[in-house]
Amino acid sequence: MSKTEQAAQREQRLAAKLRENLRRRKGQAKARAGSEQQAPNPQAAPGADTVNKP
């Protein structure tokens, strides 16, 4: 196998992995967006996260 053939095969493998990664990350982002819409973060009580100074 020549170096150009090896390089072409490598490019094809990398392109396939990139497409697979993109699909996986899009799915994860979609799932995250869907879960945020279903269960938004509860709001803390006003002033609960502040420290009272004398």
C-alpha cells in the first residue's frame, strides 16, 4: 500500500469518526435541552445564598 493510499484511508477513518462524534454530541445536546425544559432548576429562596454581614 502506498503512502497516498494510507493517507486516503486515514482521512476516511477520521471523517467517519468526526461524523459519528458530531451525531453523538448533537444527541447529547438535544437530550440536555429536553431535560431542562421538562425540569427547570428550582429557584432558591431570595437571599438564601448571601451572607448576612453585621
